[in-house]
Amino acid sequence: MIERKYGQHHLGEIFLKDSVDDCWEPWMRKADEILDDEELINIVYEALRRRRPNSATRGRKGTPAEVATRMLVLKHMRNWSFVTLEREVRANMVY
């Protein structure tokens, strides 16, 4: 099943938000503004739902459309492979 966004934030995100804000690069802030568009997220959401006949209703929850979009932008901006993207996002709180 596909979601548009994560429903609830983790407790750690609240405490770490202030310390991570200073680590953002200028392009990240601009990308964040652009990617905050609900219409864009809905387009990605609908595309993910149509990947397979039952993607919208069956199976375990997949990566939300908002997260998938942001990760793809990061992948292309850094010119990373999917393996590198996964490793970096797991290890770095800024991403």
C-alpha cells in the first residue's frame, strides 16, 4: 500500500530538528519549498498506486510518495547510486 506522507512524526525528530536546521545547504531549502507542493505529491502518489494492479490496496506499506520524491531529488543532486543513497540517508540526520 502506498501513502502520500508519513502520518505521525517520531519523538526523536522533534528534539533533533533544531540541531539539524543549521546543516542544510542553500539548495536544500529551495528544494524543500518546491517539494512541499501538494499537487506534485499527489501526482507521484497516483503513479505509485498504478505500478501494479493491487498496489493501492494490498501488501505492506511502501515508502510514502513525499519521501520517495525527496529521495530521488537528493539522488540526482548528489549523483549517487541507489545503494549510496540508501547508505547516506540512513547515516545522516540532515537528509
